[in-house]
Amino acid sequence: MHGSHHLIVQSAHLKYEFDIKRNITIIKGDSATGKTTLADMVREYVLNGADTGITVSCDVPCRILEGNTWQEQLSIINSSIVFIDEGNSFVSSLDFANAIKGSTNYFVIITRENLHALPYSVDEIYGIHSSGKYNSFEPVYHELYRIYVNESESVINPDVLIIEDSNSGFDFFSSVCSDNVE
């Protein structure tokens, strides 16, 4: 799969809407932010369809991957968005990393762990932001937000730059900051 995929997962009271842009998307965050609820809604929809009152709207199928039989499950899933909820220890294994390297799927991994074996972008690590009230019958709208800000979006322009190096470091910064060298 290539490109971005817009995904809406909703029930009568909850709505998650976000774009999946790369093959690995990580969702992190504190307890009670709705991470597992998102995975549960996808699981319920995959198992029982629209009869659950949950709708999943996306241009590709959404699946759930879990348990000790993850390899068999993954072997029959193609060109889909695969959700993996936290608590599945296989996510941090080298076997899983090797299995997804050549996969045609996109993966949404809900975890609090660092996944050193997986090659994911810091631009694709998200948290869930909720707006609305949990206690009312109004729909709760969930959106993802970036945990790490892109460097190009937050440019730092210092007034003073102090360099201890009098050789190559000084030469480098002198050429980069040639307008401000004293």
C-alpha cells in the first residue's frame, strides 16, 4: 500500500477520525485517553460488522492483530490497515519486525513501550485528544495529535551563538552564521 488513507471509526457516542500516512503509525498516551477503545471498536466491527452500531469508513479494509497466533493472522491479511493494541508482546520482537518489512499492510500500533526493532518515523507518533464530555449523550470526538513537533515547524533563531571549538566547529558555524559573526 502507498499513500495516505483517511479513517473514521465511530459509534453513536464516539468518533475517531485521522489519516494514516505511513506503514507504521504509533499511538501513545496516558490511561483513559481512548486508545484501547479505538482498538476495541475496530475489533468489534471486524468480528460482527455494522450490527454492532460501529461504522468504519476507509478506502482499505481495517483488521485487528492479536495473540499468539499473530503470524497466522498476518499471513492472510493484505493491503489493509492492521490495528495492534497494547499488551501484545510480539510487537517488540524481531520476528514481528521482520514480518512487517515486506508487508503490504499499514500498521497502527497502540503502545507505551519503545519499539526499538521497528523503523517508524517520529512524525507518525500520535496521542489522542478528546473534545466533548464522557458523561453526556453528546458524541465524543477524538483526534490524533503529534507528540513530537517537526523541526522545520519550530525554527530557533538565537541572538548569540557561543562556540568553544576554534577549529572545524568554528569554521562550520562561521560559514553557516556568516551574517552574525563578530
